[in-house]
Amino acid sequence: MKRASNFLWFLGSVGVFALLLFGWHLIAQSGMVSRVYLAPPDKAFAAITNGFTGPNGLGSSMWATVQRMLYGWVLASMVGIVLGSIIGISAIARIYLQPMLEFLRPLPASAIVPLAIAFFGLSESMVLFVIAFGSFWPVLLAAVQGVSSVEPRLYEVARALNMSRRETIWKIALPNALPDIFAGMRIGLAVALVLTVVGEFVGGQNGLGLEILRASRQFQAPRMFGGVILLGVIGYSCAVIISNVERYLMRWRASR
Amino acid sequence: MSQSAVATSQAAPEICFDGVDLSLGGLEILKGIDLEIRRGEFICVIGPSGCGKTTMLRLIAGFHRATAGAVMHEGRAVNGPSPDIAIVFQDYGKALLPWRNAADNVALALEAMRVPKSQRADMITGFLGKVGLADHAQKFPSQMSGGMQQRLQIARALAQNPSVLLMDEPFGALDAMTRQTLQDECLNLVENMGTTVFFVTHDIEEAIYLGDRVVTLSPNPGRIADIHTVNLPRPRNQLTTREDPEFLRLRRVLFDFIQGH
């Protein structure tokens, strides 16, 4: 029963997607927008399939983008989890660091691009720094929240068992924070994709961002749209993968 | 009282409150508490809310330090939590680790006791079996009923191999049928293991049914009003024990005491 309705929902979402494609096709066919700017869907997909492999293909650009995004995201997540746990556990650290964090947090990551260029130049490190800076905040805040919201009763259980501080953090505070950390990492990954593209635009690093920019400057609308579609594919795949990992790790909450 | 408890009752008391006062944040919670608990004894504590029942339990647990006097465990002053004293909390939903299944929740106690990993599996099976959860080792707390979760918490407490078991209204949140079943299971377990029990409850009948003695507390500040010895034969029985004239007499006395407050 549930299976069947899930399948219907899935069919529905495929239908909406097909409808959008068809609308795009109609608008492109009607000539309302110049072909120079708007490629029809079949051309866009052809640009992907024809130009995917090879040294200058979209495939290698896509791979470069995925790698850059993942490096930045993993770096941000590791630093975010460690720092967030420390801040979440220590009330003193919270008092000292909270005002500074509240000041830094709302800064748009793209605003620090010029700063990053000043420090790192137009380099791969600059792009990585910007990605990591942007996707760091959601993870950090989630970790602080998760670690500091442990049920006090669980700390009493730990005390009654004479568990060391390290054991308490490792076996109680961190697992307690896991759902929050995952939510933060999910947001962080979306931010990382955005900043990867921004970084590639600005830093001129190889990747889908630069590919799209170049195609648009050369009036290669199909290739430009192909690049955008591939970015969408990256975003969608990441969401699917992360929610499956999440469902497995958080299976203890499933029946709530 | 079990056989072994009779034999060792001459030694130092398992738990001893010696003129204990406790103030928290300038507020006098307990005053002049004197109580000796023999090894293997089942002590129940009742009293109106706010009389310091749970605070007494937390003193034995080492969560609070007496402001005056001393709490002794086997002749030594309690100055912090010890794995030899296990606690079963009322709110099982908060006291279990929701991300660990039943077996791993019991494992938490064994890990804290530094039991080698190779020995844990058999012990876990044993403790889960004792509380009737042998077939539910892989279930997470969220997949268990309240009664099962409380059984799991008892299994975790037993895994500490404690000499003293502190129970803070452990069956208060359960339905009547489950509560009676767990009362009997609990009596069986602690009798077999020779564990001393300090049992806080607000249920007069439960206190009489389980206890060797029932301590009544008066509030503001909490102090011992009276100590009643329960002269009812063991093993207790949910029907005959509760119909015994002695049971009914104690029920009347304790009911009048609670009404008086």
C-alpha cells in the first residue's frame, strides 16, 4: 500500500519534470527568445552527450567541480564538527566565542572572495578556502546545538557509571549531536556547490562554473545549458546520497 | 529477607545515613536523617511530594554531598558516584541511549566497567534474558513499549553488578498490569542476586508489597517521620499478600500519614 503510493508520488514528480522540459521546448521553438541565448532541451542534452568525454569535455569539468566541492565540504565539516563540539561542551568557550561567531556567521561567503584573493591569489587554495568558509557555518552551528542539547538525564547515567569525560563526549554527546550535524552537513553541501561555481567564475579554475561562463561568452547556448543541467545533476545526486546515508545512520529514529 | 542477607546482617550496614542534613542553594531539603539499611534489605520510601525522597536517593548515588553528617556505603563515606551503586530512573525514555539497541545499551554499563570485549556478548545475553528481553536484543528503545524500556534500564543497572540498586519511582509511568508484573520480576531478581534496594515511590501499596521496611518522610525540611517493618511473608503474591490483614493495616496507617500532610 505504502509502496504503491510512493511509486505514484515518484511518477508524479517525473511528470512535473517532463512538463517543465516540454514547456522549455515550446518556448525555445516559438522563437520568443533568440536561439543565441536559449537552447532547446534536445540541443542542450546533445551538448552534454557529444562533449562529455575527452580532455576538454564537460565530464572532466564536472569531475573537477565535484572534487573541489567535496574537498571544501569535507574540510569545512571536519573543522565544524570539532570546533562545534568544543563550543557545545564548554560553557566557557561558548561565552568567549559566541559573539565573534555571531558576527562572522551572517557574512555572505561571496563577500570574503576579495579577501581570499588577497591572501591566496587567484589559486585553487583561494577557491577551496571560500567553499570551506561558507559551508563551515551550518555544520558548526548544528554541532554546537546538537552537543549542547544532550538530555541532562543521560549525563547522570554517565556519571553514575563513572564514565570519563572523553567517554561521555564520545559515547553520549557526539551521537546525540549526529542528527543535527547531518542536517548541518546537508545544508553545508548545498552551500559548497554554490560557492564552488562562484569560486570557479572568479578564480578561473577549471570546472563546470568556468565552462558555463566560457560558453555564455562564446554564445554556445547548448553547452551553457548542458553545464547548468550537470550542476543540477550534481546537486540532486548529493541530496539522494546524503539522505540515504542519513536514513541508515539514523534508523533508530525511524519509527518515531 | 533472603538467607544470605540474614547471615551478613551483623556486619557494617550496606548504607548508613548518620545525622545527615542537606541544603541546596540555601534551601534546607533534608534534616537529621538517620537510617541504617542492612545488606540485602528492600527499603521503600514514601512521602508527600517535595519531601526529599529522591534527594535521599541522590545522596546515596553520590550526586549530592551531605551538608552535615555523612552517608556511608559499606562503612566508607560516599563522596561520588560508584559503579557499585546502580540507579534506575523513572523516565526510561530519557535514561536510555536512543541510538543504541537493547544489547548496546546494556553494553554501555559493561564498557564503563572495563569488561573485555570478548566477554561482553555472553553477559549481555544473560542480562537481557534475566529481564525477559532475550528476543529483543536488536531493537532500539523507540521500537519498545514502556515496560520493555524499563526492563532494559533494569538490565543495564544489573550489568553493573551493583551491591545497591537505587530505584526512583521506576514503575510510576507504567500501566497497572505491567507494573505488577515488573514488581514481581524485580523482587525475584534482587532476591536472587542479594542486592540491597532503595526504592522511592508515591504508591503506598507498592511500598508495602515490595519492602522489608517502609520509611515515611515529612516535608519542609524533609525528615524521617516513621519507619514501618513489613511483616509479610515472602515470596509475596499479588493476590494473597494484598489481602493479608497486616497489608491492610499498614495501608491504613500509611494512608492516614499521607492524608495528614
